[in-house]
Amino acid sequence: MKTKIVRFFIVTSVCMLFSCGGEVLPKPEGMLRLSYPAPKYKELALPCPYSFEKNEFSELRRARRNKNCWYNLEYKKLRATMYISYYEINNNLDSLLRDAQNLTQEHVIKADGIVQTPYANEENKVYGMFYEVSGDAASASQFYATDSIRHFIVGSIYFKVKPNYDSILPAANYLRNDMRYFMETLRWKE
């Protein structure tokens, strides 16, 4: 019995001697790396009174409603959609502006903040407002654009997942840049 204990002690001591080696370092924290393709934009020829450039990473689809010139830009890999709605102004600019602003205000309950940035392109007669929504709101970004006479467009981005701001932030930033580019390249057809 003593020999078994001595053998056990010797084997355990040898194993401990050879198993210890080098300095023990903690593992670095892993970071989730989300990378998206660099945007490549292409102008679209739509049968509508407006045109814009879209990211080739997105797919253009007609909106399901039977409205002329309503489109969806689908970002399948990001599980998100930019909804674009066009309205012709018929002495209703005030109500269109109010509706666009109310659409953004619906997100105040869940949003941590909403930053409004006015947009004006005098040369192309495009005026509007860009909204950055932070927090667990359903929509990450929204905008409206108009020439104040004939054309009015509203756009919003929605994810097809439960909004968790920390998780969707990289994708929300990518899409926010696309939405800004949409506004910058928006042109009215005369």
C-alpha cells in the first residue's frame, strides 16, 4: 500500500514538474469584427420624377403598395430595408412635412436621442431634414426631401430584427451613410 502511495506521489510530482512551463497569460478579449463592402454607387434610371444613386450592395424592389415611385432598397446581408415613399405636392406641403416629422417623433419612446440635420442643395433644389435615431428605436435613420413645389420624398431604415442598439450600430452607421448619399445624389426630373 505504501508503494502505491509513493508511486502516486512520484508520478504526480513529475507530471506537475513538466506541466508547468512559461508564464500564464490571460487571453485577450475577442472583438466582433463586422465588415461590409466598400460602397459602390450607381445611378438608377427610374420611371419616376426623381433619380438617385444606390449602393450596389442593395437590391431595389418596388414597394408592395400600388403606389407609383415607392421603392425599397433591401440590404439582405444586413437584414435591413430603406423604404422610400414619393408624394406629389398638391397644396399639401404642410401636411406632408407634419406627417414626416411625426413619423420620426413616434420613435421618441424608445430612442435615446434624435439628432436633426437640415439639408439644402440650392443647385439641385433639394431641401430636407436628416434624422439620426440612437437607442433601441425601430428605425435607425430617417429623412425627408422636397423641392417645396412639386416633389416630396420620405425615407426610413428598418431592421428585420429586434432593435438592440449596441448590436446593430455598425450596420446602422453603414446604412446611415447610404441614406445620406441618397439625399446628396437626389435629383428632380423636370
